[in-house]
Amino acid sequence: MATAAAVPIEEFWKLVEQGELVEYVDGEVIEKPMALLIHGKIQASFGDRLRKSMEPFGGTAAVNVHCRLGERKMRLPDIVAYDRPMPDYEYPDLPALVTVEVASPSDRFSDLLRKCQEYADWGVPHIWMIDPERRGLYEFSSGRLRPVESFSIPEYGIAFSPADIFPE
């Protein structure tokens, strides 16, 4: 059985410089799925809401920030939030407080689980997944995604209902 040759990380950086939405995991370049309009709306509006919620605590949030989870692992969460100022270098390597993935129809469940586990291994305490198609909210913990009624960051008294997340 043949395996694909590992892509040097320099090739990944060239794609990033060209504006490609790609991730890098152990020598493999992974293209992010094409986002539908609803995906983009959720990413923009919920990302902004999360940013505004974190600002009183000295934190922030942003969309599509490459995060360095390890020496050979660069992930691109749809939304990432910090409870402190975001690192001032381009590719943060400090674990975020929250990562959010907005599922696309072409996402494979196993890939989403793998990515969520990588965020957990990196040290992210709040890992969320939004399913626009089913208007579902999921939280990752103990190796699995479980449905939830809302997202919360209890240590800051912050909660988000579906009405805060899904555009009309």
C-alpha cells in the first residue's frame, strides 16, 4: 500500500501566503471545506459576539487564525477566543480559551472529532462545534461531541443561546 509523501512545511507556508485556507498536520496539507453562506454568517456574527463578550475580561476573539498546536501541526479554527490579549505574533502557539468549528456539509465527522481532540490536547478548555444544517450546538469533552442547549464559559459568567448564534 502506497502512502503519500510528506509535504515540507515550507510548501504549506507558501499556500498560506497565497491566502489559501489550509491546515498542516504531520506533513499533510489539509484544505478547509468551502464555506456556505450560512457558515460565513455564523462565523462573522458569532465571532464578533464572542469577541465583544471577552473584551471586558481583557480578551478577544478572531476568525480564521492559524494556530500552532505543535511543531508539525497548524490548525485553522473557524473562531478562536482568548481570555487575555491575543499573542502579538502571527501564529499563536498559546492554547486558546475557546475554539469553534462551524461544520460544513462536506466535513467528515471523524475529521471534526480528530480536530477537537487536537484542540483538547493543546489545552483548550472550551471546544465547540456548530452544525448550521441542523441548528445544533455541540461541546467536545472526554473524547466526544455531545449536544448542548447553549454554549457557556462559566468562569466568566458568559452564555450563548441558539438565538445568539444562528442568524435569522
